[in-house]
Amino acid sequence: MADILAAESARKGAVVEGTNAKFSLAWKRYKSYLVSIGIAGDWYLDNFSRDKKHKILGAFCHAVREGRLHSKQIRTNKSESVRASLDNVAQAYKLAGRADPRLDQDGKFAFVLQRQLRGYRTIDVPEQRQIAISGSVLREFHRLALSKMDKARCELFIGACSCEYLTVSGKRKTKLLSLKNIHFFMGKKRLNHRNKNLRLASSVSITFEEQKRDTKNDTITHHRPADPLLCPVKIWSRIIMRISSYPSANLDTTVNSFLLENGSIYKFSGKDLLTHLRRAAESLGPDKLGYTSDQIGLHSARSGAAMAMYLAGVPVFTIMLLGRWSSDAFLRYIRKEVQEFSNSISSKMIQSEKFFTIADPIVSSDLLRSGSRNNHGTNFKDALKTLVSTFKSIQVN
């Protein structure tokens, strides 16, 4: 019994509390919907055929889509939210040892559900992606920072382009960066946080203890550039030296801490930084930037960093590693609408105006025409006939 409880605890620990809450809420809404249509108690629809299960799940999805199962009146839910609710219900089935109700007899996502979700996507309002910001916005952010608090806020934003440096509401998978996660080096020699030469360090290393992709203690190193402002070593040395001077500071003190005049510690939040970031964008204006301040968010800095590396010709695998992306998800942060994105592409396209093609002499034009209508290749049917006849002859023998 103890092992069963421990196993259940491990499963819950695989996701953050917020994810478990969303799972529980989806299941609660699902049960409430079944009661509303006269199906009480048969939560796993054991008395229904597969096709009828798909229809009931589709009806549930539509109720979620219209927001009828929410405690408060809300606008229409997007297809992603509907799909998330459906997936959470399916997880409840599987955790109870039941078959995935979304699948058809071939083990594939049911066509009727697939088509329904696709229908929602076609009428969804397009996602408003956050604009990638450039270094000019960060410089303006710094120029407008007059008070000590404003400067500390600006330095934190410039130094850490990730979600691990701000206070957020609710539980989080990632862990907030603290003083113990920031390390300075002079060459290969590690410097103490109270070293008077900390500003002169040649590199700074940041260790992310917990991440969304379940990688632990991932360390990223930034070296010292010549720029007096956008230098990660100088920025982080100011942050660390300031926080280390606080009376209550220790290695577990988070990097978003600021000591107020009354002696209390203030924690910078995402909303706090976003207000000042947008103020900097407003100061520069759309004529210089090409966008308005309401089009940027906290992820704009992450997108801007990826964009800057891409434009500088940094290899893709380096962008992925430094940005701590485990897949090609980083491509979502590369903005092709940036004017400089396609710089020199047109010139490169006309560099080789003449090229000679070595055609396959065996492939006839007739085969090419038939192949263009057949996704399986030019001779797929003939090959299939040969295989079938061979298999039959083996059976006869």
C-alpha cells in the first residue's frame, strides 16, 4: 500500500501544482457536463460505444468552447484551451486504467474530434505574438531610469532574458534565480561575490536549477563584450554587489530583490518591468521601431536575443543551447517580419543563375506524370502487385 501511495505521489510531482489544478478542473467540468445531459455516475462512458463516446466528447468540447462550464461568464475559448480540456479528460481515463476515449479503432485521434477542433482553429482570432525588441529599446529603458529602483529594475531586465528572474503568481516549474546561481570568473579563476574586482570579471555563468524541460543545473556562460551598457558581466556584477550589500542577504536571496528605504525587501514582478519596458518603447515611437508599445511583452526580450544572434550569424545549435531550447521551438522567437531578416537573400538567390541538372535517364516522362499523382512513388502499385503475388505463391507452396 505504501508503494502505491508513493507511486501516486511521484506522478503528481511530475507536474507543478498549477498543472494538477487544471487537470482537476477539467475533470470536474466534464463530470458536471455529463450530469447536465443526464449521464450521472458513468464517468468513463462504459455503457456507450466508441462512436457515441466521440460524440459526447465533441459535445463537451463545444460546451467548453462557449464557456458554459465556467463559473464566470467568459468569452469564447480558443481551440488550444478546448484541446487542453479534452486532453486532461483523456488523462483521467488513462489514470483510471481505461482506454483513451479520443482514439478510434485504429488507435488514431478520432476524425470527428479532429475535424471539430480544426473548425475552431479556422475561426479563432489569430495569436498576437510579442514583437522582438532590439538593443535600442534596452538603451532607452536605461536612459529613462533615474532613481536607484528604476536602475535596478532596468539592470535586472537586461541581465536576465528568461522567466527565472521574476516573481509570478502561483506555483512554477522553473526556479527563481538566486545569488548562489550567479558565478563570476577572471579567466579560469572564480571570484567571490564580495571581490572588489567583480566588475572586471571576464565572464559570468548562470545556473538554472529547474527548467520546464526537466533539465537540472543547466549553466550558461556569457563573456565580457566591449559595450559599456549591454555587457552581461557588468550588469550582473552590479546586481550581485547591490543585493549582497543588503543586511539580510544570503546566497538564497533572489535576484529580483530590492531594498526599500523603510528596510523592507521589494520583489520585482513581471507586471512591474513590463510597464517600464513599454514606456521605453513609447519614448522611441513606432517610426523608429515599427511597432507600438502594446505589441511587446516580457517574452520580447527573449525573442530579441534570439533574433540578434540570428542576424549576427550565430549557428542555430548555439542559439538553441544558449537559449536553453531542447527543440526547434526557438524558431517561434525568430521574427521573419524583422526587416533585416532577409537582408542579402535576394542577392544570394541570383548568384547562381545557371545550373545544370543531371536527369535520371531511366525515369520516363510517363512515370514522372503518374508519380506526381501518387504520394507513394512512381512504381508503388506495380511493386505492391509483385509483393502480393509473391506472398500468394508462398502460401500455395
